[in-house]
Amino acid sequence: MATPIQQLTNQVDDNPGPKYQPPWDFLPVDTNTGVGGKYIYIGYILGDSNPVTSINFVAYGQAQANPPSGWSWTGQDLKQGAGGKFIYMIWKNGEPGKQPITALQLLVTNQSSPPYIAGYEAINQDLNQGAGGPYIWPYYSTTVQMQAKAEAILVKE
């Protein structure tokens, strides 16, 4: 059985990444791909206790001070510095009767609706809404295991 996602975060930088930041792993796609702004990545930690059971991405015309009632968030606008909508990642943990989320991915494409990906459910929110550039479609799975990242640590002698 796939290990669920337990925690989520964002990493924001002026330079391409994502940067090595244990114990977090990061999706390799910048949520501002093709539109400038900050380099923003979605990070996660896998674990069995209190897993993420719902995830969504929501767009607003202005900055938000709080997540929707009952949801968690980082408060990070995924479009920071790029214009367009203010887009936030929101999630819930440990909902009774809901399957834990085991994988996330972002697909950068010119397709105006999210294409089918076996084992994944599309979230119908373009992460570049209002900013131009390619479409960035988020997906989640309750069956696919996140692939372990091979980490390389360079030591300067």
C-alpha cells in the first residue's frame, strides 16, 4: 500500500529550484512556469499519521488572509510576482471515510482542460489562471506512490 502524504508546504525563491530542504521533498514544477515571478514549489512529507485526505487549489481576485473554513493552507500565493489570480493550495487531514492522498503532480501543457492521467484525478484549476503562459494542471492520487527522489549532496573539500 502506498504511503500517504502527511504534510504540505511551499518553497519560494528568486532562483530556480527546488532547493534541498530535508525532511521535505518537492515537486519539480515551478507553479509560475512560463509567467515570471518567484520560483514556487510544492513540498510534501510522507507518513501514515493524520494523512492528507482532500486537496484543492482555489483562485481569488485579491489576496486572502485566511483559508476557507475547515481547510489548512500555507497562505502562499502560488502566482507571487507573476500577476493573474491569487491561487492557493488548500487541504484537509484525517477526514473519516476518505482515502488518503498518496501522490501529487503538476502537468505543464498547452491543453485548455486537464488530460487524463492513469491513476490520478485532475483538479480543474489552472495554476496560471489570469497570468498567461502554459496551463498548469494539478492532479492527485489515492493509489499511486510518490517516487522517491535521489538526493545528491555535494561537499566542498
